[in-house]
Amino acid sequence: MRKIEATIDPWIFQDVREALARVGVTDIALCDARCTDVHGSHTEFYRGVEYRVDLVSKLKLEVVVDDECVDDVVKAVTGVAVMPVGRILITAVEQVVSKEEMAHPFR
């Protein structure tokens, strides 16, 4: 099994979710992330005050899939993105334990 982590723009999440559903991925973990911008920092104005923006808002998407599905998932994520996806990390997963498989360890 492999864990795939992708950093995407928040406004394309729904499209990525639908693309993943088409390849059979329905269990998704999603986190808010702040990343450095490829263009560096920039300044913005809010209520007349200028401030520097060093980090931009992104979403970190995590899915665990079988080894055979990795290419399909990567194509689904990158195929939807209008701009290049920030990064995609693929790591090996030794074991997955779900709540249903645990035998009440705290009793």
C-alpha cells in the first residue's frame, strides 16, 4: 500500500474529489496547509494597512491506496489542476489499522 499526499489549491478540491471518486478513492484525509509561494512573498492591503504575505493557503490531501492504483490517483489529481500541483509525495505504508479491527485496547 502507498500513501499519497498532494498539496492543492483550495478552489480545485471539489474537482479533485470527483476525479478521485471516478478512480474508486472515497476515503480522503484533508488538512489546511500554509505553503511558501513559488513567486516569493508579496504585499497586500487590508483595511488600508499594507502587510507582507509570505505563506499562501493550500489544502493537503492524503489518501492510502493499493500499489496498483497509485498511477491512476496521481493522474486524477494532476489532471484536474489548472496550475501545477504543489507537490505529490508517495510513501510506503506497512500496515493500516482501522477502528473496526481494534479489540478495545483501553478496556
